[in-house]
Amino acid sequence: MGDSTTHERLLAKAQSVLQPNQRCIINPDIDGILSALVLQSVLDWRAVGWYDSRDTLWISNDAADEADECVYIDVFVVPEGIRCIDQHIVAIDAEHCASLAANSKKVNPNIERVRYASPDSKDPNAYAWKYPFGSVHFIIAMLEALGQEVSIDLTAPMFGSLNAADVILRADDAARTTAYRYKKNAADWWGWLTDLGGPLTAELAAYALGTSKAHADDAYAVCADTFKNVYGCQSADGGFGRSIKNLQGGVDDSKRRLLADIAEAMRLAPLTVADRYTAVTGTYGSMPAYNIPDIRNLLAGNGVFSYAFISCMGPAAFHGFSYTFDMPIEAHKGIH
């Protein structure tokens, strides 16, 4: 459950990364949207771009020359000087985890609690026991740990039959994960988060842990239907990166309405959205997550911009390691 040592180490990083008036680049999905809204409301951050975690980063014109100075949210970026907050498995083993943890600009619960890409579920630090929630839940807990007040009415109605808590817990499928999919692991991580955070984290944890399978499934279905059929998103988690690509850097009216409606329901100021974003493109690839020698060789070079172990278990592990390389952003030495 709680671990004061990892909390102390984590908060030293969070203190330096979670500074006021930063610019961030986020994933174009519900986790990215919620993370940006929280950071904007608490620390006056500004979302200036979107990154699809594949081959394209879109950035507003006023920040186009400074993409390496932004904080990347919900994506792990390799260059050692770029700040990021994410929650993916990015370490091959404990030694690699320690190497990543030494960089104060990389904030990730799996780095701090030592979770890595082993498929052996008997190993307490393996992939099966990774952080199972969204970046927004992690960010809320860190902000509260740093003494910030994060004010969201979790009972506020949203999407007809749901409330704000249901939508926040849709990020990375936290509700179903807690209710039944990975119940033991979720309970452990909620304990760790509540020891870290404050009242809103505790309220979210209590709501999630008290959610039934039936309600978690219903909330998932309502969110998926709303994202796809009301707002025209491509995925059940509110993802809309393809539409930005199809519009060559624009955000259509339905997605702007999604951003505005979520902010209004949670009584937060809406995100500022640029009229047009400039595309920065790299090359996307994947390989089996168990092909560790090739992954080590890949990460030993300086061409990889971002990566994650998406799955290390079962058939999905065949394409379980995804990465983006040759992203034309100012060169930095990578951390390996």
C-alpha cells in the first residue's frame, strides 16, 4: 500500500516539474483532456499541442519552435532534457528502472514503485502489477501532495445518467479495472495514491472501490456511445487524433464542443484550442515485447523519441512494444 520512501522521491521530482505557467502537449483523449483541465485550473498551464503516441505531434504556431520545452502528459519521451508525466511501463528490468528514475524530469509511478516489462506475474514488480489508472488520477494525487487544492464536484451530472466521477474514472478504464478486471492490483494502487494525495484522491478512490461491475460496465458503455455518437470520436476513450490528422491540423466543431462540455460540467475553465496546429512527424514502429535484445539495441541509440510497453502478456505482446523515432525535435541525448 503506502510507501513513504517512493512518495518522498516522487515528490522531489513533482515539485520541479509541476511548476506554474507551463505549456504542455497531451494525448487527444479523455485522459489527456482531463489532465490538461486539472493542470490549467490549478497551475495555469496551457495545452499547446497534441501527440498521438504514434507518428504525429501537432503543436500550435506560437510554440512550434519550443516543443522540447513543453511538458508531455500521458506519454513517455526519451530525450533526457524533456519533461514528461506518464504512467506507462517503460523499464525493461529493475536496473533499467533505476536508470530512468535518476532523471528528475521523468515522472511516472511505475518508475518510482519499480514496475517493469517482465511477463512473470509471480514477480511482484512485473507488468501484471503495473499502475492501472490514468495520468489524471496520478496528477491529482501529486498536486494534492504538494499542497494544491484540486476542486471538482464528483457528483456533477455528466452524459445523462453519469456523473463527473464516472467520467474521470473512464480515463484508462479505471472503473472497470477497479471493479473486477484487476481488482487486487487496483486496490493496492488506490492505497498508494490515497497515501500520496488528499481529499479528492480519497473521494475518487472510495467511489471507484465502491463501484459495482454492473455500474462500471454501464458507465463504460455510456461514455463510449457519447464519445463516438455525440462528439464523433474514433475510440471508446474519446480519442480524436485521427480527426486532427484528417483536418491537417485543425480541431473540428464537435471536438471543440467535447472540450467545452467536459469543462463546463466540471465547472472548470475550458481549454484554449488553436485554430490550426503544425504537424511534426516521425516514424512509428512496434515489435514483440519479449524481444528484449532488440529493444535494448533500439534504446541504445539516440533516435527514439518515445516508447512504451503496451502489453507484455498474452497474444497482444506480439506487438506489445511500440515506439516513435526520427521525430524532428531539437536533438537531445537519450536516457537508457
